[in-house]
Amino acid sequence: MHGMNRRAFFLVGAVALLATGGIGYWLVGANGQQAGYKFVKVERGSLTAAVAAAGTLNPVSAVQISSQISGQIKEILVDFNAVVKLGQLIARIDPETYQHRLHQAEADLEATRSAVNVQRAQAYQAQVNLGEAQRDFERKRTLVEKNFISAAERDKAQTTLDAARAQVQLTEAQVKNSEAVVRQREAQVAQAKVDLGRTEIRSPVDGIVVKRSVEPGQTVAASLQAPEMFVIARNLSDMQVETSIDEADVGRVQLGQKASFTVDAFPGRGFQGEVRQVRKAATVVSNVVTYTVIVSAANPDLSLLPGMTANVRIVTAQKDGVLKVANAALRFKPENDAAKVSRGETPGGERRPMGRGKGPGRVWIAGADGKPQAIEVQTGITDGTATEVSGEAVSDGLEVIVGATATAKSGAPGGPRMF
């Protein structure tokens, strides 16, 4: 009997415990609305808005060295990473063909000059003949006046005089033409000398050879396009990052804004710079419009190399001591408001402003009856995680809803399931 009383006592206690738990669960499920939502607090602190993009490191000034003439490369005098000076000989194209062209042009010039001398002598001879014809005509005209000779002799002398004058004009024109040909031949000689000089490829700037595209014995053809032979960077201690910014973000990027970037070659190390240029020329790839933004990159230890990929972060705005809330709070919508939200409307029926940037927003708190209650706010800058908010009903420490738990989403009445 004593054992049976003990078992009956434990059985009654277990039933009472289960009944108490079931009633508590029923009450919490039916009336404990706050247990169905997740909350975060509005906090006061600093916010930094930034634009992130990837870019490529390049020298600020890089000169592409090409050949203006065609020919076979005879020798290369510099290699990668070589430091060169202005005017330094860095390569040579076989000059033999251009030497022969120069000799031919010089020979043509000498021949033309000789022809000019001959024509000048002929012009002088024509002048002498003209003088003789002039004197003969004057003499015969006097004799005709004295009736010593016939008029026919005078007319013949006149014809000879006219022919001598024409010959003088002809020889003078020939001399001028030959003198023009001489100047032409001199220009050809000068051009041949220039082409011969271009067989020596010299550095146009002081800098470092960052690229070499040719080898000795290779033939370069400059008939249609100047072939690239070298790329010389003027100063690798001053680099720049050429990054592409999406059209939706480029409006926030301004000259002088601070920027930071990292490269894969030096993980954990940050580099600083600032926006130097926002290029207005758009680039369209697969209907995506981007703009090139140039960010300075100091490289005093020459650790950064041209062509490296840089992950850039441009600071577009920064505020201290502002109220901010997690972005999830601004995205939260109660289930009974989902239909209006999907149409871009607020629960009151007005259209919700679309797009990015500052504007009106809405956060939700738990009301006195445990149901979500909307609070209108004005949004400001965002760092991608939190957003600046302001408004009469917003204060530091205010708890706002960021999501619903499974209990609130299920929509089932509270209470334990008995089966």
C-alpha cells in the first residue's frame, strides 16, 4: 500500500506539471506578440558612405615607344626594368637600306646642281646672243635710213633679235625650274637623313622600361600602324588606379574625395589615395554603363606594380553622432501589408518613393497591443549595413522590428497541439 501511494503521488505531480506548462504555452502563444518578432535598437554613432569598385594600377605617365620606319631590328640595348634617360639609345634598326637611300638622294642632288650650272651657262650664252642681235639690228636700221641696205635686211635682223629675246626667257625659266628641282632634291636628302636617324630608337623621356615587345632580328612594319616596341613609365613612385564606377554611384563621386584600396599581392595592407579625375566618357558593356574614375596611388617604395588589380573604396560622405538603424529594419513589412508593399504603396495607400538616396522611410515598433506600429522617418546616408534616420518619433535606444519569428509568420492560433 505504501508503494502504491508513492506512485499515485508522482503521477498526480507529473499531470499537474504538464497542465501548468500547457496553460503557459497557450497564454504566451495567444497573447505574447513580442515573442514573435526580432528587434534591434536605434543607435547613435558614426556613418561612412562609400562606393566600392575594382580597378587597375597604371603609371600616371607611360610613353609607348614605336618605330616610324620599317626594317629589321639589329640590336636591343635595354631590357625590362632598365632605367633610361632622355635621348638614350635603346634599340637600332638595320640602317643599310636607309644609308643607300641617302647616298642616292645625295647623288641626285649633285646631278641636279650640275644641270643648273649648265643651264645657267646657257642662259649667259643667250644673253650674249641677245646683245649681239640687238647691236646688229641697230646697225642695220641705221644703214636702211641711209639707203645703204634694203629694208629686208633690217627685218631679218629684227627677227633674229626677237628670237634671241625668247631664248633668254626660255633659259631663265629653265634655270628657275632646275633651282626648284635642286630644292626638291635637298628635301629628299634631308628626308633620307631623318629616316636614317630614325633607325636609332631613343628614349623620349626619363623613366623605367616596363614593357619590351621586340627581339633582335625581328622585323617591324610601320606602313599601316606604328608597331609598339617599348613602354617607358616616367615615374613609378606616382601611380594611379583606373576604376569603373557604375552610373548609379558616379553621381556621389567628386574630385578630392578620399579613397583607399588593397591589392592581392599585399593582403592586409591598405593604400591611400584620392579622386583625381571623373571622366565623362561612358563605357557600355552588355547594357551596363560605367564611368572611369582616376584615383591617385602613392608608391614611394615601388611595391605597387603596373597592371595589379586594386579593390577601391571611395568615401563619398561621413557623419558623426547621427541616429542609425540596421537596414533590415527599413526593409521589414508586416504580413498584412505585403500586398500594398508589392505595389510600391504604403499601408495608407500613397505611392512609396522609389530609387536610392535620401528620402522618406518607415520603421515598425511593437505597439501597446503587441501589434506592429509604423513610424515615419527620414533616411540619410548608408554604409550598406546601417542607415541614418531622423524624425520626431525616433530616439536613441528605440527598439524597432527587423523580422518575424516562425510563430508570428505561421498565423496559427496560439496553444499547444494535443496530437
